[in-house]
Amino acid sequence: MLSLVARQRFLQSTFIVARHFSKTSQSNAKVAVLGASGGIGQPMSLLLKINPAITKLALYDIANTVGVAADLSHCSTNAQVTGHEGASQLRECLEGCDVVVIPAGVPRKPGMTRDDLFNTNAGIVRDLADACAQYCPKAMICIICNPVNSTVPIASEMFKKRGVYDPNRIFGVTTLDIVRSNTFISQAKGLDVSQVNCPVVGGHSGVTIIPVISQCTPPVSFPVDERQKLSVRIQNAGTEVVEAKAGTGSATLSMAYAGARFVGSVLDGLNGEEGIVECAFVRSDETEAKYFSTPLLLGKNGVEKNLGLGKLTDFEVDLIKGAMPELKKNIQKGEEFANAS
Ligand SMILES: NC(=O)C1=CN([C@@H]2O[C@H](COP(=O)(O)OP(=O)(O)OC[C@H]3O[C@@H](n4cnc5c(N)ncnc54)[C@H](O)[C@@H]3O)[C@@H](O)[C@H]2O)C=CC1
Ligand SMILES: O=C([O-])CC(=O)C(=O)O
């Protein structure tokens, strides 16, 4: 038996972890995780299970969901966990959802680009997005599956086809880029990471990942060569993990952390919390690319306001210019795929 003090400490630590992901302590949100048995899906579902804003957590995958749901359901937190396996159970998983997170899809192996995942993952996102458009058209859709630069346009086209498209409710989750930037900057400058916030704009692959270090809070400055190295490390951080994992997958734990943070922020916005800002890859008029990530003010209807690019240095403007051809190509590829299907 835990002593009273130990029990209080345990409850307090659970509360602190939960608060890390959500400001709201009360709501009745239903959240679905599609791809819940995977490397990201399992730890992210655990983090969502301890978010007090979630009362229903619906786990969907093509395999192993029953076991994952049984396991997670024993955690003594409020969210009721249900497991749904195979396409015939997708409808019951999605109905009534406020938020759907999609980490379903294959990850990279060393030597691959995110675009190399297109052939497998495009069809997965097309079918899952189509189901969301039918069974929970008003839900906030958070897409983790790569290549995000193409899977977000695919999902958007599927919603358009069903006549239920709302660009303020479909997000490509790029939070891991911000999480990484904050970590690397805090390490370089000896800062408390919880106080560091560096926006990352653009897309989510290689040169399309654009850290805006000049807008970091607190302000930080680096000699030109260090800033260059840091920007390149942030752009290649996914590859750093893919290589370290040597063929067994890509970032899962840090992505689970980032995904839980993003979903927590979306729920905070839905629950009317003010001043909730996250970067995400959305339909955008900020640049000549149809989709682009910038800081977004989140609210009851998803994106309340696109906060735009703000003031950039010449270095950052050049990074954005350099990203445009790749970004536009990725977006077009996604749209064409969805419309040919
Ligand atoms: N947006 C981002 O920042 C990041 C994105 N990713 C991406 O997330 C995706 C998932 O990565 P991991 O979890 O490591 O892969 P994983 O292979 O460990 O898990 C994927 C899961 O998806 C499931 N799945 C496959 N087809 C499905 C379908 N049609 N419906 C439902 N579930 C299905 C699989 O059964 C598996 O459980 C990859 O595409 C990866 O590139 C990974 C890290 C960061
Ligand atoms: O690099 C990958 O393939 C997975 C990913 O998107 C990331 O870690 O940022």
C-alpha cells in the first residue's frame, strides 16, 4: 500500500504531467487515435489517457488494438478507452469525435526521404480521411502520417469531395519541429527549456522545415555559422533519429510527446481557453504555397486566426524561398493523388 504522502505525491505528479499537455481540466471530449497500436500510437495514447480534458479515448488500428485498449484501460484516469480493429469498426470509433489524430502509416528507414513513404501512406490517409469526412465531419483532424506536406492536402481533398471541408479543422502536426528547436536552443544557451519557444514554419520535410530563430522567446542570438548549423540540425533531426534507430523506425516517443501537446492545445482551444497558439501545417494564404505552417491562434472552431510569418531576417526569407519549389511539388502531388482516386 502506498503511504498517504506517497499517494499524494503520485497524484500530484500525474496532475503535473496532465497539466503539461492541457490547461483545461474539465471537458467531455472524445478523441480517436487512428494507428493506435504503432510506435507513436501507443505512447501517445498513454499521454492522452492522462489528459483530464478527454473522457473518451477511441483507439483504432488494423491490428492489435484490442490488447492495447485493454492494457491502457487499466490506468486509473477518467478517460474511457475503447478498442476498434479493422475497417468495419472505424465508424463506431469516429462517431461523436471532437478530435482525431492520425499516426497510421509506415515510417522511414535510413536512406529514405519522407516523400518515399508517399506510395504506401497516401492511400492510408485518403481512406481514413474519407471515413472522418463521413462519420465526424466537424472533428479537428490532426495528421501525423508522413509525408505531411502531401497527406494534409490529400485529407483536405477528401473532405471537399464529401462537401464538408473546413480548412480551419485540418492540421498537419509539425509540433515535433518546435519541440526539437526549443530543446536544442535551450541546450545551446543553458536556458530552462520550459520557457523557450521557437516557431518553426513551412512544411515538415528537409528544407521545408524553417526554424524562425529570430522570433524565439526569450530572444537568443548566435554567430552566423552556429545559427546555420542549428537550423540544419533542426531540419535534419528526424533523419538523425532514423539513422540512430538503424532500420527499426523513426521518432516515436518524442512524436508521442509532441502529438499529445498538440492535441492538448486543440482541446484547450475547443474549451474556450484564450491565447492558445501552436504552429501547424494548414491551408494558408501567407505564401504562394497553398498549405504552410505558421503560428495559429486556436479556438472553438479550430484555427481562429492565422498569426502569419511576422518579421523575418534575410536568412529566414531565403530559407522560405528555397523551400517553395519542394513544398509546392509535395502539395500538388497530394492533391492530384486524392483527385485521381
Ligand atoms: N509528423 C511528424 O512529425 C512525424 C510523423 N511520423 C510519421 O508517423 C507515421 C507512423 O509512425 P510510427 O508510429 O513510427 O509507425 P508504426 O509502423 O510503428 O505504426 C503505424 C501503425 O499504423 C497502423 N496502420 C497501418 N495502416 C493502417 C490503416 N489503414 N488504418 C489504421 N492503422 C493503420 C499499423 O498497424 C501500425 O500500428 C509514419 O508515417 C511516420 O513517418 C513520425 C514521426 C514524426
Ligand atoms: O523523420 C521521419 O521520418 C519522422 C519525422 O517526420 C520526424 O521525426 O520529424
